Amino acid sequence: MPYITVFEIGPDTVDWWIAGSCLYVVAIGAGVALFGRFILRLAIARGIGQLFVAIGLAMFAAALTALTHEYWQLSSVYTGQHYKVVEGIVEDFQPMPYAGPSEECITVTGERFCYSDFNSTAAFHQSTSHGGPVRQGQPVRISHADNAILRLEIRSDQLPSVADRAARADTERATYEADREKLKTQGRQPQELVWRLEGAGRGLLLALHVVFMVLALLWNLDWQLYSEHWLERSPPYSFAAKLAHRLMPLMFFLLSCYFLVRNLMTADYALPDIGMALLIGLPMLGYLLICDRAIRRQQR
């Protein structure tokens, strides 16, 4: 029976969104710097906003460097074929709970591999509870380096279908949510590895995505005006200042669009979530447009 490759390390296996999420700090800082004195009524609001921008950019650079460095190391091992290969039956399979914190672990011909959806790595880390393909008793072939799975192959007759994997993930999630509700009725709080958005949080996140995108759009439509407001002086500006104030809003807009579309495609929003997003987002958008109008009157 042939083996089918279900995972192979590549640029698309890196969690780039972790670095991208740091730009939310940049967005908040930019908003405070541009509109701070209208909101906070503080003379130092601009300085606070610029500090947040600097911190956000530093976080973005650090996260991007760490992700790129890890991917470069593993990719170099893979392309240079400096990895080991084990082939055998999956034994001692220990699935990961839907919300962690323990990892999913398997043993193949005496080699132990552990991974988790909550680990940021370019190597294989999709657990069964989140739609992963690994099962007890499967014949597999694993290419690895220091127990990081660089390529995973499963024998074709033992590979679960996409529908089966999705059904397993749905079952795991339903069980997890039922257990949460049981704990809540008992007056106990579940201990989780990751904070999960519920209720108003889902609507708030959607509203913030839209507001950030509109802010980026306004900034791009009249970036020279916003730059003048930011720098508190009229042109001419240095080439570096003009380049930074053109590239930053453009990058902000492209990333905000990406995260909005990604969120809409991956999140299963219900009608109450949309209602909450409108309730939170419309006043924020209104105030944003009022501040934009005030800046235009002030600068012109």
C-alpha cells in the first residue's frame, strides 16, 4: 500500500498570525496618537500612542524573527536531508484534550513524539481533537529532527477522510463545551490552557476588526494629512519620514483586511454575535469618523 503525505514543512506551516497579531498594539498606539487628545483630553496622549507603536513594532519584529529563525532551522534540516526517518505502527497513542494543557503523544518503533495545537512551531502540531489525522494502530512514516515532525506520511488505507477528521473535531468540541457547562452549573471555573472568546467577546473582536480596517482605510485615503497631524508640523518631510508614514498605514490596512477576512471565514458567528458587534462597533465607528472630521478641520 502506498503512503500519502499529510504534512510537509513549508512556509504555509508557520503560524505567521502570531507576529501579525502584535500589530494590534501598533494599531491601538496609532489610534491613541492620532485621536488621543479628543478621547483622553491629555497633552501626553500622543507620546503614549507613539510609545505603544514602538512597543508593538518591537513585539512584531521579535515574533517575526523567532518564527523565521525556527522555520529556517527546520527547513534547512529538511531540504538538506539531515533528518531521521522512522516507519512503523502508531502505539501508546495519548490524544490531547480539546483545550489542553497536555500534549498529544505517540510512539513509533520506540521513538516518542509529542505535539500540540497550542505550540507555535512550523513542524507538525495538529492534534486529533482539532482535526488531526493520527490514530492508534496506523502505519506511518515520520521524517523528524530532534523529535520535530518535518514530514508525516500515513498508509493510504488507514488515512481518515477529511469528513471523519472534522466529525471527530466536532465531537471533541461538543464534549468540551458540555463539560464546561457542567462545571459552571456546579459553580466551578474550568482550568484551560487558552482563553476562549465567548458571548460579548466574540462580538467585540469582530467590531474591533472592522474598526481597525476603517481606521486604516481613512489613514490611507489621506495619509499626508494624518502625517501632518502626527508630526505636528507642515511639510516638507525627510524621505525616511515620508516612506515610514506611507508604508505603515498601507501595511496596517492590508493586515487588518487579512485578519478580518480570516476571522469571518474561520469563526462560526451566530446572530447574537453580529448584534453585539453592531452594538459595540457602530458607536466606535461614529466616534472615529467624528475624530477624523475634527482632524481635517484642524489641519485645513
